[in-house]
Amino acid sequence: MDFERLHSDLSACRICAERFAATATAHRPNPVLWFQPGARILIASQAPGMRVHHANTPFWDQSGKRLRDWMGVDEATFYDRSRVAIVPMAFCFPGYDAKGSDLPPPKVCAETWRARAMAVLEGFELTLLIGGYAQGWHMGGRLSVTERVAGWRDHAPAVFPLPHPSWRNTAWLKKNPWFEAELLPVLRDRVQEVLR
């Protein structure tokens, strides 16, 4: 399966049309695709949020600013598809529930597309696993996000499990100061090494 065919098929995907129409946001599918073969860094994330859905650009929000800070890269580097591939567990915004909370990424998206995307996008030197859904898919097991992130040394320098950079995780960051003190300096050095 070549890249152009995958990109075309993914762009036309409407598997979740009925599911999204039934959410509180009642939106249409809009796959946000930001990858190409040859990238050296894989960001395996969760799913686009509402701002990303409208902007058609991944991490086009405060989460993206925090993630770029964690990586030690500027916006131009982060969005350079020849260097960084952003492949979420679901390519479309899943919507909000009746209380306004984010819905989880539909499993059918990863089941349908993930293996095909990974087959086309091979050869990554560094993989960032953002949040529990991406970590579960790529790492397996039943560990919590905190347990996986705390065990980062077992997977570095090729893989770094990370919490989601959402503002909702600010309390987690305060509770786990080792993340910024110990993990982030190593991550930033590794990102620069790979990008060189």
C-alpha cells in the first residue's frame, strides 16, 4: 500500500459519520492528516480536538504549545512533515458528550487505519507516545499512564511515553515533578540529536 493511496483513502473515510452525528457536537468526519514517509520522529497521539477539527492542523492549540516546549522545537520544525509525523489513534475529532467532555477516540479508526499507516511510515528514530490510548496500542499491557511515563528509561532513547500535554494535566505535572526535571531534558536532547 503506497502513501498516496493511503492518504486518499484516509481523507475519504466516513466510517464514523453516524457516530459523530449522534454526539453533542453533531459534526461530520474530518480526518486531519499530517505525515509523510521519511519523517524521523513519530508523534503517536490521541485524537484531534475541536480547534484542530476546524483548523485542519494537529496540536493547533495550547496542548501543541506545551508539546513543542517539551520537545524543545519551534513551530516550523514541529510542522515540517519531512521531519515529524503526527499519527493519532483517531484521525477525526470524536466529539463531546452531553456534558461537554471529550469522547474517546473510536477504536474502529485505529483498527482500520493504524497498521496501514505504520506500514507506510517506517524507519522512525524516535517515537513519542502521547496518552493512554497511544501507549496501550504501541506498548500493550495494562499499566496506567503514570506507570508507563515513570518507566520511560526502559524505552529511551527510541520511545518516550508522555502524558497528554493538555491543560487538564497541569495537576499531574505538579504532582510528578520528576517529569520536567528528569525526563524532559533527555527528551529535548534526543529530539535535537534525531533532527540533526
